[in-house]
Amino acid sequence: MLRRYILFLPILFLAACFGDIDKNITTDLQVEGNEAFNISLVLDESMIFAFDSFEDYKNADTTSLLGCPNILIDETEKKVTLEFLGNRQCVNENNLGRTGKIHLTFTSQSSFNSTVMEYENYQVRQKKIEGKREFRRSRLSNGLNNTPLTESFSDLLIRDENGSSSRISGNFEHRRIILNNTNTEIVSTGSLEGRNITGRPIAMNRTQAKRFSLTCLKAGFIVPSAGAETWQITRLNNQATSHQLVFSNETACVSIATITLHDGRTIIYRQ
């Protein structure tokens, strides 16, 4: 069976000579740009697990889910645990290297249904995630389609392969929209804030909604086909730098993420 992989290749284009740019600041900008992309990717790749209900997971099988996890069901607690082994041959894993567990706890209130997503020793692309995310959907809706799934989280910790961490809080809204009989999109908006790996204040505003093909997501292609984010980092002198992260579709499920750094240089990740 043909296996497909996501390949993220950072390609740095130097558009011009920037004269006496301080070497440390130059390095910071590159690190900040890469960190922005990694945070965005980590949040996106497990978002899809919040869209399925408890009943959906009870009827699912391992090969139907991203990363082919073991599916553990706790009827009493109404809890699902997805256990990613990392060494399983899986057509929709796409070399993301998922390991660890994601716990999903389902509750119902008078006006909304809630799914709490909690990570346990979970890693993707050597990035470790710690904390919880809550997703809510109104019980008064007429169905799942085009009904917002609102998300909130506080103090979510993302550690890189060197042990450095970003700590973020955010609020998002996700909608599943049927375009036609064969195409469904997830459209996502929102913002976050926190501190980056150097301890500087960080903030992100999604200036253009991210758009994901559900078919591509289920096949393991997690970079959106469209969307734009502005990432702002505040330095010690209270001056801020801004980086623009833009997503675009190249062919079918293959998308590109382009980071334009504060000084005009670009870093491109091609899926």
C-alpha cells in the first residue's frame, strides 16, 4: 500500500541584505517564526478528535481514526481514551509520530454538550502537549453542521524536543460546513495569548479563518488549505515584533505554510 508522508521542509529565503541587523535579534526572529508554526500545528492536529461524539467512538475502529490509536471506552465515566503507540503501521499517520494518550470526557448540561480533551504523555512531531482543552456545542442547535463548536483552554503547555516550553491560553470557534455531497470543511477562527519559549509575551489573532478539508484531515493531512494568523511578540523594551503566518493550497491535500518574519524574510513549510 502506498504510504503518504507529510514533509515539513523549512526553506529560508533572504530577499535582501539587511545591513547591521543584530545577530541575536535575527536568530530570535527565526526561532519565533518556527515556534509560531509549531504551536499552530500542534493545536490543529488533535482538534478533529473533538468533533466525534461518545457514540461515534463506541462504533469506531482503530484504523478509522488519525494515527490508528487503541480506543478505550469507559461507559461509567463516559470517557474515551485514545492510545497512540507510535510504532503502528497506519495509512493516515503520515509520519507525525504520535505517541501517548488523549482522554476525551463527555458531559451534558441543560444548554450545551461538552467534550474535555486532556493529554497524557502525548507527543506529535517531537512536541509534547500538557493540559486540557474544552469544546462546547449548544444543545439547542438543529444539527452538527454549521453549528459552532466553541473551544477554550488555559495554561496549555507545549514543550519542544529540547525541553523548552510555550504556555498559552485561547478561545476558538470551529464550524463543520457541508459544501456539497462529497466535500465538507472545518472552518476555524479565534485567538490566543501567553508566553513563548524565551519568556516573552506572545499573542496570536487569526485574521483569516483556517479552512480544513475533512477528507484531507482524515487522511492525515493537517495543514489547512487557507487561513492567516498574525503572531506578535513583545520584547523587554515593550516594542513588539509581528510575524504573518499564511496557509494556501497547492494541489489536492497538499498545502503550504508561509511565515513572513518581521524583517521581511520568509520561511516556507511545504506539506
